[in-house]
Amino acid sequence: RAFARVTRELSRETDAQALFQLIVDTAIGLLGGERGFLLQSDKALTEEATLSSLDAMSVHVARSFDGADIALPRTRVSLGIVKRVLESGAPLVSLDAGQDQRLEEYASIEELQLKSVICLPVRVDGEVRGVLLVDNRLKQGAFEEEDLEIAELFADQAAIAMQNARRLDELKLHAERVEQSRKEIVALNAELGRKVRDQG
């Protein structure tokens, strides 16, 4: 029932930034995280994603469990984990990040004092367009392997909502351009009418 409610809320939100915040806040609540981050790129990432493609991504939303925005978000998220998920295209769950051999090369784990992490790609039209990361610096084992299934389902729903919001933004932009063109045509017609009258 909770998941159905979340899906309805995502489908109703059409403002892009409000939608991104709702996605992160909901992920934190669903998974029992302390913080959540949504990174996005306007361009599709390829399997050969590199650090430069990671650099091209921006943190669209960074939130804590109390709904507050996180200042300087790019310095508060483990970009090593984000890069790993981008390159592999596969989600990652760590129940004890400090002792996880897969993550031992990432200095950010110790610097950020991360204990539990769940990170997954967000795919739009089958292409990775972003990453959703939820972490917990207070508790080891905050997430379970079973949480991954609901996280992936949620990420799929979030991606659909993000795509719908993006398409709505494109439609709004198109409508604005059509209206601007209409105004320019009206102005040109008025100017042409004045010239015809002046010549008459």
C-alpha cells in the first residue's frame, strides 16, 4: 500500500525540482536512510563512463532524513561509489562500507564516515541518466540485501516520473516558443499594415 501511494505521488508531481526532492525524500523514508542524493546528467552515459562523465553530472538534490537540504552536496557524497555504479550499470549495497573490500580504494568512505550505503542507477528509456544514493553514517547494516529489490522498483518508478516531467517541460518550452513566434508574427503584421497605410 505504501509503494502504491508513493507511485501515485510521483505521477502527480509535475514540477521537476519538486519531483526530484520527492524522489530523494521518499527513498530515504522507504529504505530507512540518513541522507539521500540524486545525481543527473542531461546526456546518456555509455558503458565506457569515465571520471570526466562523472564530472559532467550534477547533484540535483541532496537531502537529510529531516527534509533539510545538504550544503555543498558534491563534497558530501561518495563520488567513488557513484562512479562505480555508473561504470557497471549495476546497483550496489554495502552493509558495512568501512569493511567492504569492494570500496576500500575510495577514501571518501572514511572521510564521510559512511557505514551503510545503497546506490543504484536511474535509467530513462533504457539508458543510465543518473544515480540515486542513500547512505547512513550512524548505523551499520541499516540496509539489507532485500531492500535492493524495493529500491530498484522505486528507481524504475522514479525514472518514469522523471521522464514524464522532462517531457512536460519540453512541451511547456515548445508552447512558449510557439506563443513567442505568434507574437512576433502579430508584430510584423502590424508593422506591415502601418507601412501599407503610410504608402497609401
